[in-house]
Amino acid sequence: MTGKEAELEKLAQIQTEALAALADVADEGALEAWRVAHMGRSSAVMGVFSRMGSMDKDLRPVMGKAANEVRQALEAALDEKRQALEAEALSRSLETEKLDVTLPGRPVRRGRLHPLTQVLRRIFQIFGDMGFQVYPSPEVETDDYNFTYLNMPPYHPARDMWDTFYTKTEGVLLRTHTSPGQIRVMRARAPEPIRAILPGATMRYEQLSARSEIEFAQVEVLVVGEHVTFAELKGTLDDFARRMFGEYARTRLRPSHFPFTEPSAEMDVGCFVCDGHGCPVCKETGWLEILGCGMVHPLVLEYGGYDPAVYSGFAAGMGIDRSTLMRYRIDDIRHFRNNDVRFLRQF
Ligand code: DAH
């Protein structure tokens, strides 16, 4: 065998061995390792190129051509293998990640409005229809707005009607009712006439029970103008009760006392659980108290910036929680603020 034949034989063997190794390659990583081993800088084929300088002159072109052919053959085999591996991976993922588009989708659970929000919005709508505007007012109040301007001077025993959360800041408290909002609207609007409702959270230092919470929602009603009378109070609140509780809802006004109204009253509606026959919800009276109301006290008008000789007004305040409780016959007021979706989903 001539030196040339021996060299060509060696090259053919390099090619055979490389292709045999390629047949065993099963994934992308092994393919890269194969490329480095058989086509990289220190591979056998590349070794032929670097030995070229030390070969006989007439052997060089023959060996160069032959080595190039081997390299091209390996390159072609590499490409082919790469494509085969990719195709394999694709069909494997198509097989294992199969989607059954005919399966029903997962239900999307829709949110809904809190029962108290639903009741509040109903109240907004009813008063909105009667020309009332909705006013925001602060939940953290001053002692003056919560009491003094509502005709309860410091140390006056009438303040004891509300168990109050005081803050560490002198004269600042959590409002015990939405009534301080009356003063705020009046001061913002005087001497214009007012028809406003003021909704919001109120806080009282109460023993927690199924019937009372430390936080609850109220809506304040305020009308101020010239010649506003008690008849207007009664007409407006009657109308409200009928739209809120049903066309045939019965109402009654009972005399009462509040420091910020004179005269004062409380309004009851016929119990919608027993229809007035008497049941545990209405404590066998047939009536449910829904709000306090009265003609705005002259001193309160004055604190609000209205001359009581010219202007008069009526006000009302209602708690939202307890009537919502009764309406849906919920057994515990604490459900409202527990954020338990099993409860909330029912409304
Ligand atoms: N603020 C009173 C309370 O929380 C309720 C109330 C009574 C509001 C009479 C009024 C009113 O506006 O005129 O107990």
C-alpha cells in the first residue's frame, strides 16, 4: 500500500467511525458533543488539514480534496440528524401536550356586589329620583362636628347616647353617626337650598353580638330651604319607604328625641317578615324601626350657616346593616364584614 493509499484509507475510516457515532446520537446535547468531537478543532479530520504541511507535495492536493469531501459529508450528516431530532421533538410534544378543544371550559366565577352595597345603591336611586345629591363626608371627625355643632356641647349628657371611639389626638374621634355630615354640607352650600344624602361608615364602641357591630353603615338625609315643613318630611320619607319596602308598606311616625332635631320622631315600617302580625324579628310588635328624623334644630342650622328665621329643614338618619339583615333574614350581623365568599355568593 502506498503512503497515499494508506492516508486515504485512514480518512475513509475517520468518516465511517464518525457516521457510526452519529447514529447513536439521540438528543440535542449529544449532537453538540458529537460535533465538537468529530468536526471540532481537535477532531481527526481537522488533524489531516493541520498535517498537510508535512506531507509530500504531490500528496497535498489529493489529501486536501479528500479531507474536504469528508468534512462536507459529515456536515451534511449533521444537518440531517439535527432536522431529524427536531422533527422527533415536535411530534413528541404534539403527542404528549395534546389539547382536547371539545372539553368544556373552566367556569369563570363572577364577582358581585356586597349586599350592603346593593341596598345602598337602591337608596341612592330612590333619593336620586327625588332630586337628592349624594355627598361624601369624613369617617374620622372632630368632636365639634360629631357633637357640639349638633347641639351637644362638651360634657353634655346627651353625648352619652353614643359610645364613642376617641383617638389619641385631642378632639378627634371616629364618627358615631353620619349626622356631622349635615354641618359639612350646610357649610359648603349656605345659603343655597339643600337636598342631599350622606352615606358612609360609622363606628361605635359596642359589645360585639349577632345584632351589633362596631362598624356599620348609615345614610343621612338632609333638606334645607325656605318653608320646609314637617309635612314634607313625612311625604318624602313615606315615599321612600314605599319604594324601598314595597308599594303597600305601612309606615308610622313615633315621637322621639334627638338633640339636633326639634321636633323629633322615629319611623317604623310594618314588619315585612310577618306582615304586621307579630314575630321574633319585630319582637311581636308588628313594626320595625328604620330611621330617626326631625326638623333640623335652629341651633344646628345656625352652626351650618343658615339663618333659622328664614330657613328650615328636615333630617333623617338610617342604619343600613340592620334593615339589610332583616330584609334577607340573615342571622348574624358579623357576616357582613367577614368577607367570607360562601356568605357573599348568596346575594
Ligand atoms: N344620628 C342619629 C343616630 O345615629 C340618627 C338620626 C336621628 C339622624 C334623627 C338624623 C335625625 O338626621 O334627624 O342615632
